[in-house]
Amino acid sequence: MDDRLTTAEVARALKMSEDWVREHAPELGGVRMGGARGPLRFLPERIERYEQQQALSPPPAPARKPHRPGRRRAPRGVQLVALPADR
């Protein structure tokens, strides 16, 4: 009996989508069965090793929005006061 996991089983185990599993198949040890277009299968040991590595590595930094310079605006709730004109 084959103990290899399917894409759906790996996705459930890692709490990721099946598309994510397919995209990361090389680093998860995925092997195509029956040729280049065959279904992917994964060894449970490789998935466990991947989970352990992820648990040991620091979480990725949150993505930051790129700075977009533009017109400065007053914060909400702040009322601006007009300054006297230069004489």
C-alpha cells in the first residue's frame, strides 16, 4: 500500500490551498506519478520535515505598502486655522 499523500491531503495538513501546494511541490518533495502530467504525491516524512523547519524559522515580515508621496492632509477631526497674510 502506498503511504504517499495527495495534494488535497497535504493542503489540509498545512492549512494551505491545493494551488499553493502545487506551486511549492519542489520544496515539499512532490513527485509526479506516471509522467510529467501525472498526479503529485508527497512522502509524509518530507511534509513533517517542512512543518518542523517552518516552526523553527521566524515568521515573514508583514508586507508594507510602498510609500506614495502626495499632498499632505490634516488628520481627520483636526480643524485648521488660517494664518494672517504677510504684510
